[in-house]
Amino acid sequence: MATPPDTSKTVKLERYNSYVRKLHSTKLLNASSKLLFRVTLLTALVLILFFTIKYPPLSDNPHHVPPHHHSFLSTSLFSSTSAGGAAWEKQVRHSSTPRRPNGFSVLVTGAAGFIGSHCSLALKKRGDGVLGLDNFNDYYDPSLKRARQNLLTKHQIFIVEGDLNDAPLLTKLFDVVPFTHVLHLAAQAGVRYAMQNPQSYVGSNIAGFVNLLEVAKAANPQPSIVWASSSSVYGLNTENPFSERDRTDQPASLYAATKKAGEEIAHTYNHIYGLALTGLRFFTVYGPWGRPDMAYFFFTKDILQGKPIDIYQTQYQKEVARDFTYIDDVVKGCLGALDTADKSTGSGGKKKGPAQLRVYNLGNTSPVPVGRLVSILEGLLNTKAKKHVITMPRNGDVPFTHANVTLAYKDFGYKPTTDLATGLRKFVKWYVSYFGVQPRVKKETQHTEESG
Ligand SMILES: NC(=O)c1ccc[n+]([C@@H]2O[C@H](COP(=O)([O-])OP(=O)(O)OC[C@H]3O[C@@H](n4cnc5c(N)ncnc54)[C@H](O)[C@@H]3O)[C@@H](O)[C@H]2O)c1
Ligand SMILES: *[C@@H]1O[C@H](CO)[C@@H](O)[C@H](O)[C@H]1NC(C)=O
């Protein structure tokens, strides 16, 4: 899909002009002050025009800011003509129409992302209708998102290119399709990047989520919503394993805080509007088509390139451990949550009765020290890592995660079945095939396989 032309500048000027017209129509100004006013105005307009041309709009952040992260401040993509035409509507309808009796019609946000692409394929495979939404931001290499999109396109899944904060676009989608469910996975992910670009977390994880909920609550019928929270909400929790009833009021990163805020916001929309909402606390999800900003991914890259890797240990010289969860297990959990989601009770913005509100851990229930992760990778890549052990900086990471998944098992039979060695073998197989790595990798990992 082609990127529509940037209309934000002209729209801003239009808004400004109508503001000016309003000022003009007030009768309070006498003739002379009117003249002075007009001269000032003209000067101001010329200056604005000058600055608008000279500097790109909305980039006041000195750090690297992916272009789409501020789009909640800019105009709707939908206001241009590429979205909203008859051909576009046809694609939207076709993609979201279920092919099984009583099939779902699911809007998957973040469909070009790691978990979103896997869930979209799984839903489509079993006969549900799937429409994707993604802004293809460059938090990590967008070519990976495009490659996932190509895979989805092959399976008749259309991804609308747009932002969560684009209310007219979301409203249009709900006008065209009576979605039964929303699987909301779009977010600014990553714990460490929050110190570099905090606003992107607020923009996508809070403002974007609220925008989606506003549109969903007004829709008729209201969809049921399953969305991605995170194990990071447990923050400095010291209980082991982490259970849903443990405290989550000590986030260690802004990322965690925005996910926790999401859980509270979900409560509000459930309470006021009768939206059925399920939050899933994912624990370090990994696998084929994964995220390049995660340790297992960049360790693989660095080991293959002979670069040293940083291995964190805690302040007390203990090893950092993670409850790594394989993507296929997480996908099953997402589908289980969708299948057991009740209908929302409201319609057209009015609550009719109490609605379901749930939160579940989706983890693997067996934490693995990062050193063990590295030695599995060394074996699979047939290459020794240059290990550089350092004390974990206080940048938002927590030393340890471990999920109690009893609740998800009880309510929808969630049972992770893939251990880290098995899952990493599948990841490495994908990695060498996707990036065309050959030399030192063992024979049995060389065959390619399209992962769904
Ligand atoms: N992978 C994990 O280990 C993990 C752990 C806990 C929680 N999560 C959560 O699960 C969800 C999916 O994570 P993932 O690993 O697939 O990440 P991802 O970054 O691969 O996928 C997120 C997708 O959302 C899109 N997106 C971001 N902001 C958007 C916006 N404002 N409008 C439209 N699209 C937007 C991105 O372009 C991306 O393709 C996220 O909410 C993440 O916070 C992931
Ligand atoms: C796990 O969670 C369940 C249900 O939430 C709870 O009853 C149980 O006590 C927890 N187990 C542990 C070991 O914390």
C-alpha cells in the first residue's frame, strides 16, 4: 500500500485560517486596531509559512524519534484518498469475513508485529476473518514488518496502514465491519527504549489504547477485546512465581507503567461502557519472526558476527533469569482468551449490564538463566560467544520473572509445551533462512520452513 501524501501542513494552515476568521468576526475591534491586527496577522502568517517550510512538523525531540510515533498529533491518514475508497473497502470486508460457521471477525492491531502476525495467521487458518492494523513504525527495522505483511498477504490477510490514534480511520473500520473481537497487540514495546523516547510509550500504549476503546465502546455491536499487557507490571514484586493477585503497583520502567495504566483504563471502560476486556500478561515471548530488540535475537546476531555480548547479573552477582515463552504457546493462549471472551454488554456507548473483566499470565512456568540461553545458542550456532558479564544497569529490567499460569489453565486450558532449547532451535532455523546465514550452522538447522 502506498503512503498517502502528508496533508498535515495544509490542514494546520486551514485550521489557523478558520481561527482567524472567528477572530475577525468579533465586533470588539475598532477600525485602527483592526488595521494593526491585520498587519500583525500577516507578519505572523508569513513567519508561520516560513517555519513550516523550513522545518519538518512535530519533530521537537532531539533524540531519534521514529516518524510514526508522533502521528497521534497529526492528521488522519483516512482524510487522504488512499483509504476509504470502494476498492479499499472491498479489501477490508474480504479480509475480515469469517469462512467458518459462527466464525469471528477480528481486528488485530499490531498485525505486522511479532505476536500479531502469528496470531493473525492462526486465526485465519481456523476460518476466522482477520483485519490487521499497523503503523509500520521504525522502532526496529520495518523491513521485517513488511516481510511479515507479505506472509499475511499470501494468506489473504489485509493490513490497514494506520495509527491507533487515528480516530476517523478506526471509526471508519468499525462502520465497514461489525467486528466481534479486537485482539489489541499494537504498542510501543521494549523496556530500555523508554528512557530514550518516553513519549512514544504514552502515545501508543496510553493515548492509542484510549482512542481504540473510545471507538470500540461507541461501536454497535461492541466487540470483545483481548489485549496485551505484560509481565513487566509485576515490577519489583518479590513473590515467586508471579500470580495475578500479586501486587503490580511498583513498575520498574515507564513501559511497565503504561501497561499497568492500560489495565486500570480497561477497568474503567469495562465499568462505564460494558466492554468485555481481557488483559494478557506475556512473559518474554520468543520465536521465528521475533523482535530484533530482544536478547535472544541480538545475541544470535552478535554471536554469528563474532561480537561480544553483555550478560547481565543482578546487584548480588546472581544470574538474571527469564520465563521465556515460545510464540506458538502464546498464540494458543491468545486464541483461548478470544474463545472464552464473553460478549460486551453495551451498545452505542451505553452500558446495559455488567461485563467480563479478566487478566491472565501467559508464561512458560520455568525461568531460565540468561547464561543457559547463551549456551543453547552457542550449541545451535556452533560458535562460541564472547561473553561479557556486567552488573545489570538500573534501566527498567527486572532480575527475574516466573509465571503462575494456573488461572489461564483453568479458564481456557492454557498449557505451554515448548522448552527453551526446542523453541530456540526453531528460532535459529528461521533466522539463518531469513537472513541467509550459512557457514558454521549445523546441518539440521539449515532447511527452511515457512513458519505460521
Ligand atoms: N514479545 C514479548 O516478549 C512481549 C512481552 C510482554 C508484552 N508484549 C506486548 O505484546 C504486544 C505485541 O508485542 P510484539 O513483541 O509483537 O511487538 P512488535 O513491536 O513486534 O509488535 C507491535 C506492532 O504494533 C505496531 N504499532 C506500534 N504502535 C502503533 C500505533 N500507535 N498504531 C498502530 N500500530 C502500532 C508496530 O509497528 C508493531 O508492528 C505489545 O503490546 C507488547 O507490549 C510483548
Ligand atoms: C497460582 O495461582 C493460583 C490461582 O490464581 C493460586 O490459587 C495459587 O495459589 C498460585 N500458586 C502459587 C504457587 O503461588
